[in-house]
Amino acid sequence: MDHTEAVNQSAVEKYLLGELGPQERDAFEEHFFTCEECALDLRATAAFIQQAKQALAYPAVTRLAVPRPRRGFNLAAILRPAFVVPVMAVMLVVIGFQNILTLPRLRQQMSASSQPQILPSVNLVDGASRGAEIRTVTANAHQPFLLFVDVPAEARFTDYKCLLYSPSGKLIWQVPVSTAQAANTVTIQVPPESAEAGVNTLVVQGTPSNGAPVDIVKYRFLLQIR
């Protein structure tokens, strides 16, 4: 899944609402780990949904008993304080959340992302970090960093994957790599939320045309978060 498909399919909203099928969910997860814009949309939408849930839990709403209209539209019942006050409270929370918290933060992040940035990086190229060698990268808590990865291309493989494992050995994410991309050094921008401090392991896998993926090389690097 690329960014255009994610936007056209409203993948962020459907992902948070659990409306994506297993294959669509996996494809979107692989995409947003390398797409800063979708990762930002995902965090902002998740925060908005959480705030909306809290607003809808306003005590007056749970005690509300809306009378069934007997004849047509009952305007007087809707204008009663017991109905209007909770609804206005929800609206004020949503509007306030957008104006006070979400929109300024998004504007700031979008403004920052539009400016040239020097990101921390680590080279996993030409055998670096294989075996006992461990490279170090230092990043701020909310700052992405770059991995420059050497994918040993072989004719028997039809495609590749890069898989990141945490210091505890847990799979954090995986990203597909085409044969064309594998011909050059692959650059992966890692969102700060999808990595853990400590010695991480990046595994490069190749998929042969008639078999299961096999590990080609493992790189290790030390991530320090300030």
C-alpha cells in the first residue's frame, strides 16, 4: 500500500475503527512505519477518538432518557436542558481539543517537517554491524532517525524484507524491499514510536521464487534515546 492508496481508502480511520481486513491491515502497518504523514495522521486521529470517547462518557449523558415522540418531531423534548447540555459539552470538548491542542500541534509539526532537517543516522553498509560489530545512533525522544541498509542482492531472490527486532527479540516492524531498491543502498526512516532503546537487530530476508523467506544478513545497532 502506498500513500495515495492509504488516503483514498481512508486507511487511518478504518485502521483505528477496526474496519480493515487482515491483509489490508498488514499492508497499512507496513506503510505507515515508513510514511511520516500517515504516522502523524494516525497519532492525531487516535488522540481525537480518545478525547471524543471521554466526552461521550459525560455523566449527564448516561442519565439521559429521551422520550419517544408520539406525533412527529418533538422539538420541545430536544430543546430540554437534559438533552442540550450534554450535547453542547461534547461539542465544546471536540472544538476545544481541535483549537487548543490538535491543530496547533499539527501546524507546528507540518511546519517543522517542511523545513530541511539533519536526522541522526546509522550505516549498515558494506558489512558494518555484522557479527560482533555494533554501530551507535543517538536520537531525541520524538525524532526519527535513518538506517542506511546494504541488501545483499542475489539472483535467486524475487523480493526482500527488512525486519527490525527490539532488544528483547520482539518483531517491531517489517518493510518490503523490491529488487530494484535492493540494487542500491536502502534508506529507511524509522519513526521514534517504532523503535526501542538498546541493541536492536535488523534482519534482511530474501524470498526465492519457489520457497519461504530466508535470512540473508543480520545487522545490529545500539539506539540511544535522549
